[in-house]
Amino acid sequence: VKDVIVWGNITGSNYIDLSHAKLYGYDCAIWGPPTYPRSLLNMIRDSEWIHSEILSAQSTLSSQVSHCTGMLPAHAVATVLQYWYHDSPSDEIVSVGILSEGQFCIPEEIIFSMPVRFQNGNWEVITELEINETTQKVLERLSHELVQEKLVALKEIEEMRPYEAE
């Protein structure tokens, strides 16, 4: 499974977006080369099941992180450094927390995980991705939470204000 996008705060409030995820090497009636992808969401008939499985996996992973505190972040850092030095696959989406410059209507100046690609020692946000309405609403909520956290940390406000959808 590739091209899963993790939006938001990688260690806190986040959203796992499967709308661009692809499944490779699936044994089915349609055969193609190993590089032949199939849309993950088209392969799953029960969308409620996949969302409950993701939440369950996130919860399990969070509880297991305490047992191997440094391994997951170390692996993530190693992978990012490898891609930064050797380039990420050109057709693959990688999620990295970066300082937002307003992409996807995310406010500037907050660290936000979003889709990027690495080429020639540089990274760039993959802004040509289509974002559905559900994802855009989640991004609004997540960015609101991160802006509130930033304002509290900077002591510009005393407590976080709840998100109110427009």
C-alpha cells in the first residue's frame, strides 16, 4: 500500500487520507506488472470497516510506542533523510511535517504534515492533488487546532477555543 497521506500534527491530531492510496501486487483476476496499482478505496467494499480499522491501528500503535519509544521516529527520520539525499520515487506520495506556506488552505507558519516529494536534494509540496470536500473540512479543523496550540504556546491566548465549522 502506497500513497497514504497523513495530514496534520503527526504526533497529535491527524487524519489518514486514503483517497490517493494505491495497492500493488494484489493477487486478483486482473494481472499486470508488479508496478500496476489499484485504488485502495475501490478494492474495499466496506468503508466503515476501513475507518474503524485505522482508528484501532492508531490506538494500538500509540500504546505500543511506549515500548519502543525511539524506533518509529528514528525509522521515519532515516527514511526522510534517504529520500532527501537519493530522491523519493517520482510517482510516490510521502507525508512530512513542514512549515506551511498556505498550501491546501492551511494557515501559514504552522508545522503541518502534508504530501511532498523529494528531488535533487529539495522537497516540494504536491499541490496538484485533488482534495475532496470531506478532507478539506478535516484540514480546516486540524489547522484550527494547531493554530490554537501555537497561540497558547506563545501566550497570545490563555486557552484553546473549540473549532466551529462555518
